[in-house]
Amino acid sequence: MSLFNVYPLFDITPVKAADVFVYDKNGTEYLDLYGGHAVISIGHSHPTYVQNIRKQLSDLGFYSNSIQNPLQEALAKELTQQSNCNNYQLFLCNSGAEANENALKLASFHTNKKKILSFSNSFHGRTSAAVAATDNTKIVAPINAQQEVEFCDLGDLTTVEKALQKGDVCAVIIECIQGVGGLDESTTSFYQDLAELCKKYQAILIADEVQSGFGRTGDFFAFQKHGVQPDIISMAKGMGNGFPIGGILIHPSIKASYGLLGTTFGGNHLACAASLSVLEVLQQEKLLANATRISEYFKKKAAAIPQIKNIKGRGLMLGLEFDFPIATLRKDLIYKQHLFTGSAKNPNLLRILPPLTLKEQHVDFFFKGLKTELNKQQ
């Protein structure tokens, strides 16, 4: 049996990882500035993370959501304390796409409407309504295209209001910093006015924090910089540091009822242990503050390189924009400089999504390798 060939693969086989480093089968060390798509938040194989998951597995790895699971309650409590999202309700699932699916479904239940408003260059997942709300027709199958979705340009309130005035929009879903789309972010006034329009026209505002959440931007959630209160917040990726977990935070104005949402594996004991470990380390090691501090250091180093035309993003969710496609540069960085980085829908953008444990010496190592490869192009 062969694998279904849907992933273009680098010829690298990781077998071990520790903190910000990944080691392949030949023992080669790579600096991980991509974190497996922004997943690794507290560093690879963090001892607290490993210890807690190992202990939980030795006690009870899984049972269904038909029984009491105090770990879910503990996770909800700790999430509230660290995110300051008071009075929200927590529903746990397994991934970012699943989180957005549940968010959109819940919005439709709550409003009794079905149209979705999304934004250009958005990415919300590859399933059903989530992929229909993603601005990439190549990954939207005909069965997904039956969803009613309208796309607006980020920052265009006029078009947003025209769409909302029709009265058929159940949800507006937005990344406050776009991930795959290329690190674009609008103004605080835009996000605040968008929230007010959602209230005015009775649409649910969904903040997609799947990539930007859990401290990646220096705030616990990216939307918090703008002083808005979403109705639903979706999260995943850094939430489990590699263990599959996702979830949505739901405003108390949205009421629960039995059977409204459901999942077999969501919120299982191992997943909760993983996420609780992430929150423990985020707080103990002050990783949100570290993300902000290292971000400023990174941006200063980047500003000194003339080939970099634009520096995008916040915290350790960053993008370096060049005036040429970065595909070859990215390959050279990984094979010749042993640096993992990411790409984006914008072909000229190199994405930087490292563990939040990144230090100045790691930034220095990256820019040394980057300069070496850029100088070869001259």
C-alpha cells in the first residue's frame, strides 16, 4: 500500500527534537523556525509536557465524553485565567478545522441563518464549511462550494455592511492576523467597527485564533490588541504543542443544549493533559513576554537587510517579504543552512513561526544563514 500523495515533501526525516531544534536520521541539527505550522509553542519535548502526558497515559488515556472529566474543567479554569476571556464556555475538539466547523455550525444554530462572511486571503481549514470560507478555490470541492459564502477585502467595512444588511449572514469569521494568507492585519478601528456591525445585524463574530492563539503574537489571542469581544474564538495548533487538540470559546449569550455539538475524541484525557502542560509552561517561563521581546530583536536584525522589503506580523508570528519568490531560498535555508522556515500564499513571503522559547542566539544563527544565502544571489 502506498501513501496518498498530497504532500510535497522535503527529503528530511526527523527522528528527534528538543526545544527549538530538530534532528534527522543522520544526526543533523536543524533550527526550527516553523514549528510544524505554528504548532510547537513551548518547544519540542519539553520535560514538563513529556512528564505530564506520560503520567496521564499511565493512569487513563481515553474515555468518552459520556463521563465526568475533571481535566476539562481544569483546562477551562486555567484558560480563563491566562486568556482573561471571562465567562466564556469551552467546547473541545481535535483540530483547527474542526474548531471552525463547530464555530460556524453553532453560529448557524444560534441565528437560524446560513450565510458566511469571510475575507480575501483567509484560511480556516480544509473541511466542509471551513474550507468554503477559505479563499482558495483550488482546495474547495464541489460538495463544499454549496455553502453560501461571501468574501470581502480585509479592511473594507463598506462591503461588509452591504453584505450584512441583507440579513442572511449567520457568522463573520476572521483571522485578526492572517496566517497562510500572508500575515496581513487591518486597523484597530476596523476590527472594532466590524464587531459593532455584527451586533447591529445579529451576526456571530468568530475570531479564528487557530494559528495566532496561545501567545504566539505576544498577546494570548491576537484580537486582544484591538479591544474587541468575539462571540466565538476558535483555537488549536499551539494549544497542544503537537498533541491533537482544538476548541472554541463561546460567549455566554450563546446557550448550550444536549446534542448541539459533539465529538468522540475531543477533550480526551491525554489532550487535556497536553494543553494544561502548555499553559503551565507558558506562565512559568513567561513565554508571552519572551515572544514580544524576541520579536523586537528579530525585527531590528531584519531591518538591517536591504533585500527584505517588508516585515510583517506580531510576536513570533512573522513574515519577511522579498521582491522575488522565496521557494528556492527556503530550500537553500533548509538544505544548506539547516533552518526550517515556512511559505505563504504570497510567493514572496518567508514565514517565521518558531517555538515561543526562541532566544537571541537562535535569531542570530538564522540571520547569519539568511545573509549567506542572499549574498550568493548577488
